[in-house]
Amino acid sequence: MIRPVLAIDNLAKSFTMHLQGGLAIPVIEGITLDVAAGECVVLGGPSGAGKSSILKMIYGNYRTDAGAIRVATGEGETVDVATAEPRRMLGLRRSTIGYVSQFLRVIPRVPALAVVIEAASAFGIGGDEAEARARRLLTLLNVPERLWSLPPATFSGGEQQRVNIARGFIADHPILLLDEPTASLDAKNRAAVVELIETKKRNGTAIVGIFHDDDVRERVATRIVDVTRFASRAA
């Protein structure tokens, strides 16, 4: 039996509305999911079904109300994100779990090339190799070289997202979380992202993703999990 890289067991999440007397709004209840190396599991369902919340719980940005999120590390350990201490969680983000969010959040005035290189350096990739990877990714994602020395805050939304994708794909995390990475991209750049995802799958990365574009979803998905099954039970 293949050991999953990521195992979600009976996960639940609700939000407390403090300005409405502590009203609890359930989002997800009872989701159980295993993801193996080389898989791309796509979370399906309408906006508000809890897809992004699941990714944020896996990454440790949201706490869980119940259940476990077990991550296999490169050291042969298994860590439960749901109960991990903050320092352990930071270590997992450096070594094990990569994340491409919907928006690029970086230090102002740092050039785009340096933004991407920094993500490689944080993973432990050396200087020359980090720069070479950054250049390859920015080229593949059609970010013009004239922009590489400029801060991404000056870019269009699509250009910023391509820098964000390069930053997320440059390292070799065993697990990669993708939150609508192609939402603001044209067909040419969506195709480039599909190519990157397929390469990660071939190299054994376990991917959990959300995709706005139906065509991209169908092309990259190993499986599609309908989150509404769990959201409706929690409602």
C-alpha cells in the first residue's frame, strides 16, 4: 500500500462571528482525504464551499476545530498540522509544504527576480542554482526580462500572479498547495502553468489545488473532490 504524503482525517472548521454574539458559522465537517506523491487532487465546488479554507488549514494559517492533517516529512516523520507548534509549522513550510496563494505578498521595492530567488534560498537551494531556476521560471511564465529588476508592485495583476507562481514552484516541496493560480491568466500563461504542474507531478509532488478554469482543472486533476458534500453537512 502506498503511504500518502498528506492524510486529512475527519477535518472540521467553523468561524465565530464575534460581532454577532459569538455566532458559529460551520464551513467544513468530516472531510477525509489522502494525497499520494505524484497526484493532483482538485477541490471542486462553488465559491464559499470551503475550498480555500481547507488549503489554509493544511498550511496552518487556519486552526482546525476537529480532525487531523498528517504530513509526511522528508525525515521519515509524520506531523499533524492540526496540533503542531508554530515553530514546527514554520519548519514544515520551509521544507515540506509549498503554497501559491491568489495574491502576491512580498516586501515592497524588492525586484521580481530577487523575490523568486529568495523563495529558492529559503528552501536551501544555492545561489547560482537559485538564480538559474528563477530565470527559467520567469521566462517560461512570459514575464519580460525588462521587468525582472523592478518591484512586482508596479506590475499588472497577471504579471504579479506569474511572479507569484514562479515563487511557489521554484522549490521542491513534497506537497504543493495551489489556490486558483490561473484565475487572472490568459490562455498562453494558463498553458505554461499546466506544464509546470505536470512536471511537478512527474517528479512526485503531491498537489492539492483549486482552479477557476474548467479546462485547466480537467487537464491537471488526478481526482476531483466535491467539497459541497462536506459543506452541506456542516450547514
